[in-house]
Amino acid sequence: MYQGKKWTITNMNMTYQLSDYNYHLPEHLIAQEPTVPHHDARLLVCERQDNDSYKLTDQHFTDLPDLLSSDDVLFFNNTKVFKARLPLVSKSVTRHSWVSRMIDDGELLIFRLIDEQTVDALVSDSNNFKPWSIIHRDDTISLVVEALTTDGVQIKIVGMGLMEFLEANAQLPLPPYITYEKEKEARYQTYFAEHIGSAAAPTASLHFTSELMQSLEDKWISKEFLTLHVGLGTFKPVHVDDITQYDIHSEEIIIPQSIFATIADYKLGEKNIIPVGTTMVRTLESLPYTYILLYDDLILTDSQRNFRETLTQDITLDQAQKIITPPHNLPLLEGDEGGVFSLSTKLYIMPWFHFRIIDAIITNFHIPRSSLMIMISAWMGLENIQKTYQYAIDHGYHFYSFGDGMMIR
């Protein structure tokens, strides 16, 4: 039976106060453009020592083929970013009362595609986006506000197909700390992006060029691709002082049914599973909870079932149902792999989280007081992440979406 790795975490100085997940970053260290070529970006390698501290070594992403081995498996998010930022300048809006006025300078930030015509969006001005208001894009195309939601509004595009409309009128949603320039859009997309549905890029993967991927393959380093569509959580700050009270966002995951057997085989073979980016951390660590909901639906060998039993032995059905929206469309697509299905995860990774799948993390440096920084501190400890970030600042690493990265072993 699979026994798993035993992680003993001591002296981690964990805290649940949001103010402790803060740091000061000089503005000149916010990357406005990525390193070219992307694989030349710097990589801070953080190796855990016996006393729970970390040894820090300056490397580059091009060094990864030598830093990894054939015992390592990299997991990538192959989601594709859609044009989610829609400027609305000098557009007419007709309210439910049939009173019309002009929007001088407004914007929609779309964070979820609902169907072929409907989206969820954040709005810059709630007065102009009340239910049943109609924003007139031109004489033939309009945006109808159908409902208020917890996070924004639901809008239907009338007069044109949704993706065609966004492609023609919207912009890729570069983060607000990056000055928008049209030529930066092409750099805010992984070269292996395949399944459209994200409102933000899985930015740790931007460093992985086709040349770097080939170098990894030449060293027999395995890679896998799963899909998590990045949603509102990327933009939404943690807004509670006690981080345990934060109601984290949900995000859609699309995975093949075979991934459960694949993960079991990798772990039984003592392979190291390394997610590239926090989106892939969330995807992989959501799988044990999904196991519970799919208990009778998976075709597994005896050893794979033993692995599942060990992996999920302290997860209750009630816990799983609170984190995972039951998978639907199983199978969504028929094929040799037994089908693909989608689910939504509300997994919140914070201090004392029990990591069950991953063995290391490759990630970028995250903004202060964010759920992503909280996630990484859960992996390496708050004191360690504070020391690591300060080291990166002192040594001139560039931060955030277009910045450098770190590998935490």
C-alpha cells in the first residue's frame, strides 16, 4: 500500500492575521515587460533544510533541465486567456426606466464565460449597469444587464457572437500594475494555451518557451497538462483581517478521468509532482476531494485504489461537497482516456493545510495580502516566505506577472 511522504512542519510561525502577509516592494521591481526570451528570467531556488529554513540559490529558468531529473513531473495549466477587458467610452446606456445617458469613461472586466452569449463581469460604475440597462455598442450590437450577482453583473451580448465580439472590441486583461500596450498582449499568453476560458494568465508558465520544453524533454523530464480557468480570485483582494474567514472564489477545472490513475501511478513510482503556478497547485490539491465524490465512477487497479484510500482517509464527504461542485458532464467528451469532465473548486489553501499531492512548487512572486501569497506561505511558512521575498527584493528580482520566479523544493 502507498504510504506517502511524511512532512513534519515545525517552527513555522503561522498566523491568521492578514496584515502579516504584507511586504514593501519598490515600484521599479514591478516588471512592466517580461524577460526576452522568457526562459532567461531569473529563478530563485529555495531548498528546505532540516531545521525548516530554506537555502536560497540564484538560478535562471534555463537551468531547470539541470535542476530537475527524470524523477520529476511538471504539471502545466493549458488554459487560454480571452479578451476580458472591455472599454466603454462615449457609449449610450438606456436604463430600465427608458432614460438614456452617456457613459463617458467606463469599463467591463469579464471574469467568467457562462454560455455562448452571456458573461459575468465586474463593472466600473454600478449606476450605469443596473438590471435591464442596455449599453449600445453601436446600431446593431448591445449589452443587456440581466442581473446583479454577488461579485458584479451578468451581461448578455446581443447582435453578435460572444467570442467574435470580444475579439473585435476587447483587450487582454493585463493586470492593473502593468501599463497597457497593445504589443504586450501577445506576451500575456502561454505558447501552449489551448482551452479558452481564463480572465488572467497562469503567469508562472510564461517562462516556459518551446525551447525550454524541448530541453526538459531531452532530459526525460515528464510533463502533463490540465486546465483551470482563472477567474475573479486573481483580481479580488483578501478583505478580512482574519484570513480564516475569507470566502474564497470558485474556479472551473477541466480534467480527464484518467488523471486519477495517472497521479496514482506517479506517486506509486515515487515521482515528484511539481505544479507550475498556483493555479496548478489548486488543481492538483483539489483532486483528493474529487476522489471522494467519484468513489464508484473511476476505473482503477487495486494498487491505485489503495493509493486513493490512503490519500483520502481523513476527508469526509461533507468536506468534499463544500469544496467541490459535483463533477458534471461525465464523460463530457468520449475518447481513449475515458472522458473529460468539469467541476468547480473552492479549495482554500492557508496555514496548516494538508498538502497531499505536490512535492515542490514553481511560481512567480505574488502581490501582498493576496490568497496566492497565503497559499505559498502555507507551503514554506510565513517567516520563510518573508525572508525569501526580502532576499529577492535585495537582489533585484522582478515581481508579479511579467517578473521572475521561484522554485520551492
